[in-house]
Amino acid sequence: MNSRETTLARVRAALRDVPARESANPRDYRSCHVADEPTVLLDLLHENLVDYRAHVHRTTPAELPATLARLLAARNARSVVVPAGLDRSWLRDVDSALVSDNATLTAEHLDDIDAVVTGCALAIAETGTIVLDAGPNQGRRALTLVPDHHICVVAADQIVASVPRALPRLDPLRPQTWISGPSATSDIELDRVEGVHGPRTLDVVVVIAPALGESGHHATTT
Amino acid sequence: MSGTYLGMPAFPTAVRASTKDTQLRANLTHATHTIRDKRAKAVAELDDWAQLREAGKDIKDQTLHHLDRYLLQLETQVTAAGGVVHWATDAAEANRIVADLVKAKGETEVVKVKSMATQEIGLNEALAAEGITAYETDLAELIVQLGDDLPSHILVPAIHKNRSEIRDIFIEAMGRWGRPAPDGLSDNPADLAEAARLHLREKFLRAKVAVSGANFMVAETGTLVVVESEGNGRMCLTLPETLISVVGIEKVIPTWQDLGVFLQLLPRSSTAERMNPYTSTWTGTTGGDGPAEFHLVLLDNGRTATLADEVGRQALRCIRCSACLNVCPVYERAGGHAYGSPYPGPIGAILTPQLRGIQSEVDASLPYASSLCGACYEVCPVAIDIPEVLVHLREQVADQGGKGHRLEAAAIRAAGWILGHPAVLAAGERAASKTRKLHPQKSPGPGIGPWTETRDLPEMPAEPFRDWWKKNRSPKEGR
Ligand code: SF4
């Protein structure tokens, strides 16, 4: 018997007392813990992200390019890596050098780049989490890992309430990175320190489409 | 400290030394109480915690009860997604598989993300014997490795070291392992973390092979999940060309949707966060993103023996959150090293003797490393009845006594430590009797009102202990 057969035989022998029939698991936990309304979810996401030391900014589609330019300038980003599928018009006001992601860009190259701008797959309000699934506007996992500054753009309608609500909308066959605040450690006397290995600065830009009938001139940034 | 748990003294002997270490106890008390209090708040945010806990328990039981089927489903899915699955019956076989994979790549270095399974099998030592250096990349594991030390807590492995000790270790050892500590390094945690960042980045950027564990494996999809904070996990899981994950067979869960339970239970129980900073999931390999080669080593190493014990098998539900350590009065006094294995505290006291058997003196003593106060059971997010298993294992230790007087004596000495501290025992019993009627039995029915009050249950046993510590501890030990 090889090790696979040995292990499986041991498992089966160990379970001789267990009836073959499976019992149904109770699933009476909540699928979410908040009122499932867009403004509630937006405010809760905002609050929870800030609580874990991400910087949150609200803007409109029209103001997005200016917001991104301002955030990159504020951290003196000389270079920005751009996922292949990102809407380039977002970056039209940016002064930093734009580096298009491509297969020849190694981790060493990324280490010399100051920032990255991406979209996301969705965001989870209750936990203050943004989820990346390597979609076209997010690119490879390394892009959001090696540069020290990550700006993630979230459309307000991408916000879901909870983890149980998020999972059915995500494809497990895609590699995913769930991000809740910047990299952090509490290993030294439980003092929280941001940015051990991942980006030290996480800017989350929530884009709120102006409601029908409104002028669209109410961009607010924090 | 020799960097290995083998040959360590049995619990009561180890405890006699560690309880005299006032620095250790001060560090531990501060840390466990801080995490404990934060955790109670994080848990209280979810008014369905009791239902989540029940679901977590049932999903894990269901998986364990049909483990053969779920393992085969997992194997099929991982293989279909481009991964290679290996099976290892024991530590030696798992170490052999990993060493051969690294050598086949022509490499002599690997980077590692914190993994209890690889500590359990002594992978780093086994690789070293083959001329392969394994670099630990979790900050606390780095501290432990550079200090030629051993982890003492599941979540905060260097909990027994304070900032100035850590600075001294970095200054003394970093240069021998790679990039030296910066000149004039202070003991400010931010500066220490920065030194670790620089030291490790050099290793991440050149590593060709990484070794990880996993928090969960999803049978339905073949997806592996790693939960972490620092980003060292992401570095290991995505930058190298080859990824080898060594995972205990009990880490499988049936479906992707089941993560909705465990990704709520684990971060809140563990670091007291709504969600940990980084969670990575991957399914086999993805062209152009992450490792081109993925190997999964499924580890038995005593798990099937544990599964065969109808009372003891519940220990395999453990999701390694460490909540039970932080509420345990014995752990707080003894420190993690006294348990003689990578699994310290209450979970270690039941898991280690089951994985390794109860023949050795240290393993026979572990079921006695408890006051049976029940605090560990109250906080456990998958409702493992640790006191029940402890009593069950004590019976087994007693039964094997016979001619093996040595073992019996060890067990009695261990019991003697607790019995010789009547206040610990009394405090434990008091707390246990106060909460016993509130112990979760089944998922609460319609009468949910009283149940929701028990969300604060983890706090209840703490009161009598705190009173007791206050009265019995000399002031300079506290913080
Ligand atoms: S036994 Fe329960 S409380 Fe302890 S580490 Fe495991 S899951 Fe957490």
C-alpha cells in the first residue's frame, strides 16, 4: 500500500462508528448584520476601513482622475504600475511615470516602483475588506504587494454587506487577495505597526455615481 | 534552547522553571489579558455568534465524519487545477517529500510562512540536514529563529520576548542570516519591524521555493486559504516559482460557502479583528500570476489515530485561533514552552498527547496541565470540549499505569502541581460551577434571549481568576 492508500484506510478504520448517512448542518447564522442599504453599507465600510488605518476618500466619476492625481502627489510617487485592464482615463491627470504591467516586470522591478492603482472585485462593509481577484483592472497579485502605496478604487455598487454575501459573488478558481487595512503586525509587545511587508499605505477611493436628477457637483473628499 | 522540542522536560518540571521567570510571566500576563479583552469586544459585535459557533462545530464534525470522501474530492480538484497532491503518513515522509521537491529545483534555500504543521514535523531541522536553509518570514517566527529559540504561543510565537530582547537578537543575529540590522537600531517596535522588512525583502525577492501551511482547504473547489497580517504570507505564496504547502488532513472543509462561517469565527477569536489584514486564496496554479508549480502535502502524522478516538477526535476541529491559550490560568503561569510541542495551552494539552501518544513522560503529563475550569471551552469558536477530552485522556494515562510506574508517577506529579495550588483549583472550580448551566449544548431554540446574554461568557471565568491573581501576585510582576 502506498501512503495515499494507507492514510485513506486509516481514516476509514477510524470512522467505523460513524453512520454513513450525513446529517444536515444548521445554518441559522445571519447572512448579514446590518441594514442592507447603500448609504448604510458605504458609511460602515468607510468607518471600518479607517478603524484599520486605511485612508478612505469619496469622489465622483468626474472627480476620480483629480483625486487619484492628488493622492499620488501627496506621497511623492515618482512611478506607478498600472494593471493591463485598468481604465487609463482614470490616470489622465497623474504626473508620475506610468509603468504598464507586463510579463517582463519582475518582483525586483516592482520593488523600484512607488505605487499601484487598481480596481477591485468587491468590498465588504461589515469587515472593512476589499477583495481583489486578479481581474483585468487589478492584475497579478504581486502588483498590490511589492510597491509601498496601494490606491484601490471601489465603485459604490460593489459594496456588499458581509462575508456570507461576498462569497457567492466570487469565483474560487481565481486567485484572491482579501485586504482589510494595510499590512500590520502586533508581534512586538502587541504594539500595532503598519507595513511590515505589504504596502504601508492603503488609500481606498469610493466612487459614488451622482443620483439621477442631481447635478453631480457634490464631490466630497476626506 | 536547542531549537527542538524533543527531550524537553515533562510539564511539571518545565513549569517549576518557567513560573519563576518573572519577565516571562509579566510579558504573558500583559499579552493574554490584552488580547482576551479585545476579543470579547469583537465577538460581541456579532449577535449570532452562538449560531456561527454551532455551524463551525457542525461543519467540522461533518467533514471529519466523512474525511475520506472530502480528501478524495480535494485531491481531484487540486489536480484538475494544475497542482500535485502528495500524501504523507508521518513526519519523516513529509520531510522527505519536501526535501526532494526542493532539491529537484536545485535550490538550497526556501522562504516559509508561519506553519504549525511544519513545526510539528520539524521540517526546518530536516531540511538543514539536507543542506537546505529555511527562512521563517513571520516577524515573530523570525525573532524566534534568529534567537535560536522556540515559539511559545500559536498566534504570537514570540510573546515571551519584550522589545529590548528583540532588539538585542536582531543586532546579534541578523548579520549571520543575511542583511544585518541597521546601525543604532532602537527598541521602538516600528524600527524593529522596519529592520525585519529590509532583512526579509532581500530573501523574498530572490526565493525560488516557498513552503506554507494553510488555514483551510476547500474540497468542493480545491482552494487553499491562508489568513495572515503582515504580507509575508502573500510574499511566499505569490513571488516564488514553486510553492509547497504542508497541511494536516483535518484542515479540509466541504464548500466555498463554508468560508462564510470560518472567516467570521477565526479573525475575531484570534486577533480580535473584524478581519485580518490579508487573506489569500488560490486554486492550483494560475498562468502568469503566482507560482508555476504547486505541491500540496497532505499530512497524517497521528491525525488518523486521533480521529479513531470518539471523544478525542473533536480536537481535530481546532482552527488554531489561540483563544483558549489567552484565557487559561495554567498557560498564563507556565508559558508556552512548558507544553513541549508547537501546540501549547489547552489545545496543546489535548492535541499533543493524541498526535504523539501518551507513552512518553511529557505527553503523559499534559492531560494534567489544567485546572478544568472550562474557560477554554467557553471561548473556543468550534466548541471543543477541552475539559471533557482532558478527563478522558487522564483515564487513558491512568489505565496504562500498571507496570509503567514511571508514567503514573509523572502524571501524579503533574496533578500534584495543580493540587499543590489549591487556590488555582478552587478558582477553577468556582468559575466552572458558575457557568456550567450556561454551557452551550445545542444550537439555541426559540428562547434566544438568555442565550444572547451569554455572548460575554468568555469574560465570566476571568473574574474569579483576576481576583485571585490580584491577591496572590506580588505587585512588581503585574503591569
Ligand atoms: S481549541 Fe478552540 S480556542 Fe483553542 S486554538 Fe483551537 S479553535 Fe481556538
